[in-house]
Amino acid sequence: MAGLLVAGTTSDAGKSVVTTGLCRAFARRGVRVAPYKAQNMSNNSMVVRDARGSTGEIGRAQWIQALAARATPEVAMNPVLLKPGTDRRSHVVLMGQPSGHVDARDFVDGRRRLAAAAHTAFDDLAARYEVVVAEGAGSPAEINLRAGDYVNLGLARHADLPTVVVGDIDRGGVFAAFYGTLHLLDPADQRMIAGWIVNKFRGDVSLLQPGLDELSARTLRPFFGVLPWHPDLWLDSEDALDLEGRREHGGAARARVAVVRLPRISNFTDVDALGLEPDLDVVFASTPRGLADADLIVLPGTRATLADLGWLRARGLDRAILAHAAAGRPVLGICGGCQMLGEEISDPDGVEGPGTDAPVSGLGLLPLRTVFGVEKVLRLHEPAGYEIHHGQVGGERVADAVGGTMVHGSLEDDATRAGFLRDALGVTSRASFPAARERRLDLLGDLVEQHLDVDALLELAHRGPNGPGS
């Protein structure tokens, strides 16, 4: 069993970036490599199909990592997906299928009951691939969660995985974060820590070298490299931490696209393809003023349709959207956003939360009625797109300038996007999304090859942990 765990000093430290880059770098060497994340907490997900034709749901980041590895995405690569519905309750997707929910009060016990399935999935991947590059979650030094951990050092101990820890130097305090991470662990967990990677460095690495040398001496563990900050480096993200940075270009634009930044926004990668277009300025907005001068308003997906519809109304965004549509300017609703644009929404079984005896009125811009049910729709579309939703929608989906779709990702198809931009905004598409994604993956592979010791990391994956105490 050969593998490597990429952990981080914090959330958003760069674990996904390093994991994706190593998958591409190892694949370039002819290694059969698979990505893996035992538990992902994200409302950004993707539908995959197994060898038998069944569909399942995994985190979007693992889907991208599989593309980087030149492997077929599958549910074993992300066996547990938690989709936050509220601050205290998450819906559980286990091996691609809905599996109840977990609350904050039983979070540790809830994680423990999922560990066996997650470790079985890892063992299955490890038996079929030469190397598995596993991504951790949060920080391995979250000692309050260690008893039920199966994502970070719980996984490393299960599979005897050497662990490299990534720190974001752009945030400051990275040396203290590395040192503190190691020394909060018990000796058995410390043994799994093999070394360090610095992410998002700006400047001359020689100025950083004294700190690297000192930390290596104090921890008896090497640095495997320093990844630079790069303006073109962003990938399909797990969460909404960096929505404002999701731009491909700068400069003048012919049309402004305002995406409503819902509290429980999901699959916001739907608008990434619009962000590639040089004639569009794509921004996220959470106030009526932010929508006022938009040429196109996008109401995206959400994991809590009724709650976010209430939030929309409380902030006056509903009136701004209605005024925009009344002026003949286009509105696009995607999945949950499409449901909000309809006439009414019902949740009699309490799929999203407490059940509603009476339907809740939507914005009334589309002749749609949505009823949430326990059964979940998971469906792939050609040439691009996928459905992930509980709500069953009836009625027409296009009326005048207002449009809605339950299909995520359809704008990633260049021809579909070109037709939509032409009809809605009179804008000519001048970008290719599949080509741009592949360029980003290759750019990341190049950066990893240039700035990390890929050969040493590949050798480490085959050798296993060798930290002090081994």
C-alpha cells in the first residue's frame, strides 16, 4: 500500500492545491495515482457514474483531482460528504448516496460511525492504484476532534501514511503554525508527520531559507518545497471561503453579471465559465445595491432553499430581482435558484428542516411548483451538466427574459454558453472552459514540479512514515 496524506495547518491552507498538483505530477511520471478525501464538508459536489452505470455524489475538489490524476472519478475517492444545511446540521452522503444527517451535538459519534466505510474505501483504492494521495480536512491538530478522527491522522494511522503538512505563509505565522501543529500531537501521531510545504509565498525564497533551516532543525523534519503565489492558480473549490477571488482576468467588460451570494450557496462553480469570458465582469452580491447595475442576475444553487429564500426577502433582494426582471433584463436561476424563481415551494417531509404544512410562495417569475421529497435526483447530462436535488419541479422553465434550470454545470459546455450569452446579453463567447481547466491543471503540475521535491515525495509515499520515533 503506497500513499501520502496532505494535511494543513488550517482550512484553506492549500491542501487541495498540493493534492491536485501531486496527482498531476505523479501521473506525468506514469504512476497510476488516485486522489482521496475521507470526509469532505462542502456544498460543492459533482455526480459521477460507476462501472455498473449507477450514479453517486462526491465533492467537487476530488472530481477535479481525479482529472488531474487522469483517473476516472468515483465515489470511493470521497466516501463521506457532509453538506451543511444549517450551522448545526449537515446532510450525509455516504458512498455517493444520501444517508441521513449529523448534528453538531453528535458530531464526534457521527464521524465515528462513518469511519469504517471511509477506511474501507481507501483500502479499495489502494488495492487498485499504485499511489493514493489523500487530502486531510481542517487541521490534524484539532485535538478536540481527535478521538473520532478518520480524515487526518486517524487515516494516517489506519493506512500507515506519511503526512506532509501545508501552511499558507500569506496569512502570516506559518512557522509557529508548523511547530504548534507538531507539538500538539501525541508521540504516535507525531511519528506520521514527515515534513512541511509552504504555500503562497511571494518574493525571494533565499530570504525565507533561514526560517526553513531553523524549523527543520527544531522539528527534525525537512521542507519538501515552497510553492509560490500565482494569480492564475485557482481550482473548483470546496467551500465559499474565496468567492471574491474567482476571476480569470481583469480589464474592461461589456456586461456585468451579479451572482447572489446566498448564505448556503452550493455549486457556485456553475458561474466559473462565465468568469472566463473577457467581455463579462462577474461579481458576487449580497445587497440590492450590488444587483442594481447588473446586466444579468444569477440566482445560484443552495443547500437550504427555503431558508435562503427567507434571507433573500429579509434583505430586499427579492424586490431588486423582480424590478430587474420587470425592466426586461435577464435573470437565470440554477437548481435552488430556479426553485426560488417559481410560484411555490413545499417541504412536507422536512427534507431541508422542519416540515411546512403550507407551500411557501416563490418569486413568481417562473410557472414552477417545487415539492421536496426524500428521494434524491442524481443525473448526468450531455454534453455537460448534472442534477443534484431533492426538489421535484413541475412546469415550464423559461418565460420571457427569466430562465431557470435544474442542471448544474451546463455553462461549462462552450456551445451552450455561447448560445446563452448571445441570446441573453448579445455577447459573443471568446473562451473555452475545458481548455482553461486543463491549462490550470497543467500550470499547477508545472509549479509542483518546479518548486516541490516530487521525487522525494513519491519515494516517501512508497517508503512510509520515517519520522522520529519510527
